[in-house]
Amino acid sequence: MTKLSFLATAAVMAPFAATAFSPVAPITNNFRSANIARFAEVEDKASEAAFVPVDGPSADSDAEFSKVESLGRGSAKAKRGKRKGGPETKSSIAKPAAALTPEEVFFEGPPAITETIVPTISILTVVGIIPAAAAWARQAWVRYKITSRRIRVTSGINGNEMAEIVYPDIIEIRTVKRLLGDGDMVAFLRDGAKFEMRNIPNFEESIEFILKQVDPKVAAAYRKEGDVTNP
């Protein structure tokens, strides 16, 4: 009975034993062949996907590159300006400066010498000494300057005091003529102040020059009633 059981068990296990103890080389060879085939397929696909360069850069890529460059070193180079010997650019060409009309000086000097005649004669009297001294002091320290832009009066000891006006500030002119060709002028300004000049030499020519510089309305009003000596 024991022998029959052993034979039956051996007959049942025989197929499994043949499979278990069969050589594994064929399975290993098949696995290697499959792997080699896969690697060959990958290499073929890689060769088919090779990079093909574009014939030339597109306009969009050039614009983007220029924009990126301007944010970096390109902007720094633009700020530093062009190098010596490089081509001139539009920004490097200097524009001609606006030409300004030079200031024309019509008269510069002391008041008319005629203001000293009467005070000097009055020195013969004791009362006339003070007026004569004041008249000669004006000749020494007072200076008038009439230009195409302004009128300036310098006075005081060694010319320490100075008053100056420009023609657009004048709104009215009044004058008084003297016997020996000089005269006095008072200019009324926009801020309510007054600007006086006494014993102006060459009075007629000086007034005509001043009237050409002031506003035409001011000049027209003066020609009508500005001269007090000619009502």
C-alpha cells in the first residue's frame, strides 16, 4: 500500500518537476532579444527626431531679442553714448542755440552838465553854496544807463545805490523839458511805484528811443498828453 501511494504521488508531480528543473537559458535569451529590439527602436526614433535648423531668424524673434537687450546691457550702452570714431546718430547732432538780440546801450553817463550852471553862479551868495555842492555831487556820483532792455540809475557815495526798471513794467510816461535841451522824466509802473530821472542829456533823442521800447499803447498815450510842457 505504501509503494502504490508513492508511485501515484510521483506520477502526479512528474510534470511540475520537469518544468521546475528545466534550463532557463531559453527564457533569458528571449528577454535579451526583446530588450535589444526596444533599444534599436528608440534609437531609430531619436534619429528621426533630429533637430533641423531654421533657414533664418524671424522678424518676431529679432524684435524680442532687441527688447530684451535694451533692458540689459543695451540700455547701459545707449546711456553711455557712442564711442569715439563711431557713426554719428541723430541724438549726437547738436541743435543750434537760439540767437538772442544783444543789448544795445543808447546812453550811459552822468546827468546833463547844465544843471550845475545856475547853482554855480549862485555861489556868489551864501545861500547858493549848498545847491552848487548838491549839483556837482550828482555829477560825480549819479549815472544813467539807457539800453534796449532797461533803464538804470546808479547813485549814492561811490554808486552804492541802484534802481532799475524794464520797459514792460511802464504803463505811463510824463516829461518836462528844460531850456537848455535837457529834461526830466517820470515813469509810472504797474506796481504803483514811480521812477524819476532828472536832467536827462539829449532829451528829445532819449525819449524817442525809450518810446520805441515801451508798449505801443503807452507810447501813443504819451504822444497825446505825456509832455507836460506841451498841453
